[in-house]
Amino acid sequence: MLEEILSDDNIERAIKHVVGKKSGAGEDLITYKDVEYIWKEDKQLIINSIQRKCYIPMCFKRIYIKKENSKNKRVITITSKI
């Protein structure tokens, strides 16, 4: 399954999807414009860290949920995990 995830075709489709969305930066402040460059520069490092199971995904989205009977909001972070 890992070979399928890390296949060139799958990575290419994922990058096109991220770049095509043209959304703002995530929690790591990387913009969609930086994704292709970072992948080209660090491709083997990223693949190796995933294969060795030492890759630590960063939070890519935070959601604030209103607490019942309170003015405070609870934070939920969503990460990507392989």
C-alpha cells in the first residue's frame, strides 16, 4: 500500500490537487505555490522518512468549536497521517 501512496502518479495527482485548489497557507505556512518546489527539492528525504515511519505530519487545519454554555471555543486540529 505504501508503494501505491508514494508512486509518482499518485504524488503528481496530489500535487496537482493542492495547487489547483489555490487555497491559503496551512498551519506550517507553506502555500500552494511552494508545494511543487519543496517536493522537487526534498522528494527523496520525504519518501525516506515515510518509509522509515519517522515522518511526523504537521497540523494542516484547525477548527474552533463553540463550547456549550461558554464563550470559549475548543480547538480541534486535523493532521494528515499515512
